[in-house]
Amino acid sequence: MDLTYTQEERDFRARLREWLGKTLPELPARPSPDDWPGRRAYDAGWQRRLYDAGYAGLHWPVDAGGRGATPTQHLIFLEETERAGAPYVGANFVGLLHAGPTIAAEGTAAQRARWLPPVLRGDEVWCQGFSEPGAGSDLAALRTRAVRDGDDYVITGSKIWTSHAEVADWCELLVRTRSVSETVPKHRGISWLAMPMDAPGVTVRPLRTLAGSAEFAEVFLDEVRVPVANRVGEEDDGWRVTMVTLSFERGTAFVGEVVACRRTLGELARTAKANGRWDDPVLRRRLGRLYAEFGALWRLTQWNVSASEASGGVPGVGGSVFKLAYSHARQELYDTAAEVLGADSLALDGEWALDRLSSLSYTIAAGTSQIQRNIVAERILGLPKGR
Amino acid sequence: MRAVDFRLTDDQRDLRTGVRDLLAGRYGREALRASVDAGGTLDRRLWRELGEAGFFALRLPQERGGVGLGLPEAVLVFEEAGRALLPGPLVATHLAAGAVPGAAEGTAVVTAFDLGGPGGGTLVAHLGEADAVLGAPSLPTGEPVPSADPLTPLHRVASRPPAASGAYRDEGALLTAALQVGGALRTVELAVRYGREREQFGQPIGAFQAVKHLCAQMLVRAEVARTAVYAAAVTADPAEVAGAKLLADGAAVRNARDCLQVHGGMGFTWEADVHLHLKRAWVRAEQWRTAGEAEELLAAELASAAM
Ligand SMILES: Cc1cc2nc3c(=O)[nH]c(=O)nc-3n(C[C@H](O)[C@H](O)[C@H](O)COP(=O)(O)OP(=O)(O)OC[C@H]3O[C@@H](n4cnc5c(N)ncnc54)[C@H](O)[C@@H]3O)c2cc1C
């Protein structure tokens, strides 16, 4: 156990801080939440700046176009960008945080060369086509079919809850390449494909979330042709690849947000001091406890990052432990914020109210808390499966 | 070069295994139950053996006869002690090593005014068997009172002398938090084991999701607390220590409660060990730094960091 920084890491931090100080004032104004093209352009522009400065794909392997930075440098990057109030990954979430890492881990050299550089440059945006109307928690029950026709798969089916579908160029898509039968269990016939979102037969219909905006969509696929060469991993072995994607999604994708939550908690303390709520000992103690929880979550993040580095870069099921603790703490943070703000928490012109609404998705998206508990109980603790 | 590295070194791993084996051999379930039957009197011989094994002198420099290790190693050792439910004023005697004669060697039993409470608190653990009280010039007299924890005898002292134990407070809180983490992890194991063995409705109760989810939440609490304790041992930052104590107290108490629930009627018996974990967790939660104090300290730290 060693939590001190080397000279090299301190230099890295100092250079980054200087670069952020210079770059952030040059950024354009943030677009409104409903301006999707504007949001895409903004997020892409930020990613491009990171790329040009050598900060894109910092911790990705060098042969995947990354910088091969240490996990510590990556965490320093997250701390510093957050501290400076830099933009969040936004529309690049899927590409940078789980589709890209999956391709880096499982793709062929040609696939890495095709898909990873545009993600790092901010040129191409990805979305995730996993969930279906009939396959949410029970993801392996998915029914979207892909039938081989020469060098193509012909795909028919539908996906749902696809975040950023409207602005995405590519979709990490799960399809059934083999029907379920007596001898083929449901998780055996799945394949993981990269589907271009502009392919004929793809229809995106935005869905309005409870926050009022269209963050996700339904995606209908009607005889969409996708080259067989776009398959990552073997045919029918997509469930294994999916586990890799989910371990990135649950294990490391939220890392940056923990830093953001710590800053938010600081803002909340300032607000409470200013409006007098700080004098309420019950509320003050609740804030103190949250400070301990987010501190510990940051340490758990460091822990998981060192552990995943030791196991070859793919995070383990420990990500489920983190996600459970984090989702709960994040919702508790915004419920506490509502207590600090009182009735003002109902006014949607404030950032707090919107963030509180979006925090409601944390115990659902990327696998519900119930599903994470099943995973922890069965795969970590070894409890038996029920009948 | 990777500097911020949370993984245990090989030496730290060996230390942990060594302590676990030692305690399994010297203070297994039979010994635990024997000390319950003996009414919680401290086994002086075991205390000396712990001393010989370096338990108390762990952080004393080598030139002063100690082992010369640091807080990160100490929390690993205390975690194991918590797991084994090892009784006695372990933290106070460890803190007294080098300051009170015999503490380092385990020939003296040293307790502390570490129990909080309204008005400073007048309960002292293990006073009847103590040779000294940490930071106090002499042994106070006290009346024995029945204790909730069969392995933590309590005395009520008439008045609490102005204690010097404040100086030891952060280290005491951290090592107590490590004991709590050990207990929290142990109760997950007990619950999981029982969940696999006990059958109802024709299947192990651990196959029922309601039971599974209790166990999963137990692990989450224990792992978050454990990380907090390890990190605080490295930084020794007072706010981080307070956070670690807060989370570890919560994990130990809550886990013991859930473990009791998983055991059903068996969990309510004297015979099962679950109540021993719960009662000890309650005691430790009152020691060195209570939840209320920790939360206030953390709030103050949050406010000053945010301003
Ligand atoms: C904001 C947001 C963004 C999302 N983005 C994407 C995306 O980009 N791409 C994508 O593919 N998906 C996305 N999802 C979908 C998400 O992964 C699913 O919503 C999630 O996996 C749950 O599936 P479901 O909605 O069908 O709920 P269901 O599976 O129907 O679950 C309903 C309830 O039943 C419980 N339940 C189900 N099965 C079990 C079980 N075995 N044991 C105990 N309880 C159970 C669940 O915990 C839940 O409480 C997104 C979701 C949200 C909220």
C-alpha cells in the first residue's frame, strides 16, 4: 500500500493543471440539454482538444492508440479535470469508457485501427444497443436476430433505452446468431457487432425521460446489413465479450463521477452555510457522513484501478461492489441536497433539481441494484442459485 | 513506476496470514466460548503470547525492542484480531507500548478512558484486570456493572480524571475501526456459510434472493469500510481516520444485525457466535470516536475544504 505520488506523477499533474488553466477559458459556451447536435459538437470539440494535447485515451494500451499511462496518472487526470471544472465525457461515454475498451481488449488489429482512433479524436460517437423490450435485466434473453447472408449479417429486431442513439455513428450491438433450443442455452448464441447507425433500415425514435429530455431512444432494426467483419469476438461467443463490456461499464466508467460528486458535496456545504441549513445538526451530520462515504468511494476506486491493472486491465466483479455503493451514495447526495434547498429543490431552473432527477437512474442503468446484488452474492460470495 | 498502489505487498500479505494462523490456533472457537464461559476474565497467558508475537510492540521502533512496522501493518493485524473476536483492551495496550512498562511485552494489561458518552462517560472496559489506564497517573477505582458484551467487563468510575488519551485518539479510532472491519468481514462469512447449509422449502436459504441480497449488502459495507481503513492507515489524516471509524462502525454493527437475521432463531441464541460479534461491535462503536463525533468532525472538514 502506497498512496504517495512520484516526482513524475507530480510533474504530470502540474503540466495538466497548466494546460487546463490555459484551455478551459477557450471553450465555447455549453449547449442546452435539448440541443443534441450542439451537445455532440461540444463534446467532440473537447475530446479533440484532449487528443491534440496528448491526453486522449491516456490509460488505453499503446497498441490501441492510447498513451499507456499508469492507472495513477489516469486518476490524476480525472481529479484535475474535475477540479478545474472541465467538461465531462458526455456523448463520448460509450466509445471512450466501454465500447472502445472492449474493442481494445477483444478486437483484431484491423478493428482497433478502424474504430479506436476516431473515438480518441472525438470524430465518432458510439451508443450501446444491448437492452431490448423483452431483455432488460435478463439481457441474454435478447431476440434481435442476425442471419448470415454472404459477407453480411442481416439484422431484424429492436433495442430500447439506447442512450445518445440520436447522435451516434456506431452502435455496440448484441444480436442472436443462433436460436435458443434444447441444446443451445440463451447465452450461447449471441454475437457482439459494431453497427453503423446510418445503415439503411435503422430507425431511431427518441424517448423522453422523467427529466423531460430525450436522453435515450428506441432503435428499430429492419433487415439492416452489417458486414461479418464488424463482429468483435467469435460468432456465438458474444456473451463473453459482453461480460468484458459490462465489467468496464460497471467497474471503471463511473470513476470520474466520484470526483464530481465530491466537488458537488463541497458546493452543497457552501450552500448550506449560506442559507443557514448548516446549523441543523441532523443535516450537518448527514453531510459529514456523505463526506466519509465519497472519500471511501474514491479510495475504493483507487483500489479497483490497482487491482484491475494487476489482472490485465479488465476490471473484475468487484465493480459490482463499487456500483452498488456508489449508486446509493449518489442518490443519498441529491436527497440531502433537496433537504438543504428545501422547496427550492422543486424549481427546475436550478442544476440541483435536474441532477437529482438524473440520479434516479443510477440504481437502474448498467444493471439494476438487485442484479448487482445477485452478482455479488452468487459470483463473489458463492451463494447457490435459486430454483 | 506506479506510486499510488493499493495492493498489499507480499510482506503485508504474509503478516496477515501469519496472524490469522496464529489466532486460529491459539484463539479458535473453543477458546472463544471458553472465555465466554469464564465470564470474560482475561487470559493473561494469551496476553503474554500476543506480546511475544509482537502484537503490542508492532509499531515500536526496533531499537526500542519493537517490530518497527507502521500503521498499515497494524490495521491488518487488528483486522485479524477483530475477525477472531479476540477480547481485551488490545488497542489501549498497543498504544501503551513503550509508554507503560510491560505493555509491549504483554505482561501488563492497559485499558483507556476510551468510552465516550454524555458528559465524558464514566464507564471503563477491563478495569478490573488492568494494570494501568493509558495516560492516567494511577488506577481509578470503580464499581463493576453488568456488561452488554460478555467479553468486555465494565466498571463505572466515580469521576473521570482529566484524560490524556486525546493524544491517542486518532490512532485508537483507526485501530478500533480495523477491529470492526475484521468483525464485519467475519459476519459476512458466517452468514454465507449458514446460508449454504441451512435448508428450508427444500433448498438452501442462501438461494432465496432476500437472503442473498442481505449478504451482498453486507459485503459492500465491509469492503467500503475496509478500503477506508487501509487508506486512513496510509495517510493518517484525522478526517480520513474519522471517516474510516464511522464507516467501519456502521459496517460491523449493521453486518452483525443482518447476520443475526440470516441465522433466524439460531441467531437469537447464546450458543451461536453472532451475538458476540454484535455486542462487541456495539462496544467498539462507543470507543475512541463515536458516530456523532466523527460526523461532526467530517462536516467541519468538509466545510473548511469547501470554503
Ligand atoms: C438512463 C438509462 C440509460 C440507459 N442506457 C442504456 C443504453 O445506452 N443501452 C442499453 O442497452 N441499455 C440502456 N439502459 C437500460 C438498462 O440497462 C436497463 O434498464 C436495465 O438493465 C434494467 O432492465 P429493464 O429496464 O428491462 O428492467 P427489468 O429487468 O424489467 O427490471 C424491473 C425490476 O425488476 C427487477 N428484477 C429483474 N430481474 C430480477 C432478478 N433476477 N432478481 C431481482 N430483481 C429483478 C429489477 O431490479 C427492477 O427493479 C439504460 C437505462 C437507463 C435508466
